[in-house]
Amino acid sequence: MHSFGYRANALLTFAVTILAFMCTLASFSDNFNSPTPTAQVKVLNINWFQKQPNGNDEVSMTLNISADLQTLFTWNTKQVFVFVAAEYETPKNSLNQISLWDGIIPSKEHAKFWIHTSNKYRFIDQGSNLRGKEFNLTMHWHVMPKTGKMFADKIVMPGYRLPEEYR
Amino acid sequence: MDWQGQKVAEQLMQIMLLGFAAIAFATGYIMGSFQMMIYIYAGGVVLTTLVTVPNWPFFNRHPLKWLDPSEVEKHPKPQQSVNANSKKKPTKK
């Protein structure tokens, strides 16, 4: 501590160490938040449903997605990535996940939303298994904190069924 | 900066930084604003730097009192040359 440089160095080192500790505490404080998000997805219409020339089924649908993810946000939340996936089982794969829509929620004010949209990404099966197929629509989200590790969760909404015939 | 000043500067630096960190974290958590925590802490670091890093007169209140040069003649260093010579002579023989 005898010279300007030594004092500046000691101060900076200690200040950064404390900053790291504060960030750790901020990340730890997220554990006290118990989120209660809600989500509903309605399939308003099957726009078309066909077999591609290569044999894969493809379906286009209109969705109404509404969700309230406000409780996911804490003071340490940077943003939330959310996507809606169709999940179903086929003889070949025990779990197929197809992302139909996604979005980035930048703040708590935008976390309660509803959107009326056709599927943003194409709903194509690996094969021809979609006729009359029961599927789940699952809302997944990944919370990106300002400091600390990301965490993810989902809401599974079962009980959707595709038509028996192409249209 | 004298010895006493160095001790005070180091203690002041640690106490001020920890204090600002506690205030910043509490304020940020209560207001729900991470940004506020960072701003308060950054302000605290700048203030602490200004207080403890420059060599303020405050840190020089206890200057070392060196002995007057005339004291050297009054208290001569113990002469070791006699001992050294007597020890080295046997090895040379």
C-alpha cells in the first residue's frame, strides 16, 4: 500500500472480487422466486394437410397462443426465450418435437401476450404418420438471467388431434 | 504515505467497498433493478478510489522520526572486523 499503483491495484482487485460475489448472490436470489406461468394454445384451423411428393406429411395450421409468463421475470432476468412445439410419438421415434412458433420476451411488460398466427416453421413429419395423430402442444421456455445459469421449463398441453384425411 | 496512513488507507478501502456493496445489493434487490445495483456500486468504487488511492495529507500525519545524523557518532556500530579476521585466519593456515 506504499505507492499509488499498489493502492490502485489492491482496490481494483478487491472491488472486482466483491462484484463477482454480488453477482453470485443475485443469481442465488432467483431461487426465492417460484414462477406460476400459464399458457393456452388453440388450434383454430387446419389450413391444409398433404403428403409431399417425397412421402412426408406436412400440415399447416392456424394457432392462437396466449400466455402469461410474467412470474418468470425477476430482477436478475435478462430475457426469456419461448417456443411452442408439437410433440408426438411414431413407431420409429418415441418423441418427435417440431417447433411451430418461437419468440423472445425482452421484459416483464411483454410477458403477458397472445398471438394469432399460422405455424412459423413448417410442420413436416419424418414419414407419413400424421393422419389422425394425437399430439401435444408444449410451451417451452428458457430463462436467461443477467448473471448465473440459464434454466428451462415447459407446460405440456395434451389432447390435440390431426384430421384423418388430407385436405 | 506513512506507515499509519497505509494501514488506514487499506482498512478504509475494504470497509468502504464492502459497505457500498451491501447498500448496492440491498437497494437493487428491493427496487428490483439490477442496473441500480451496478450504478450504486460503480459510484462507490469511484468514490473509494478518490478517497484511498491518492496520497492525501490525511495519510501523512505520523511521519517517521529519523535519528539525527550526529547520533551515529555517539553510538558506533559494533566492530565485527576483529572477530571476522580471527576466524578467517585459521582457515587460511
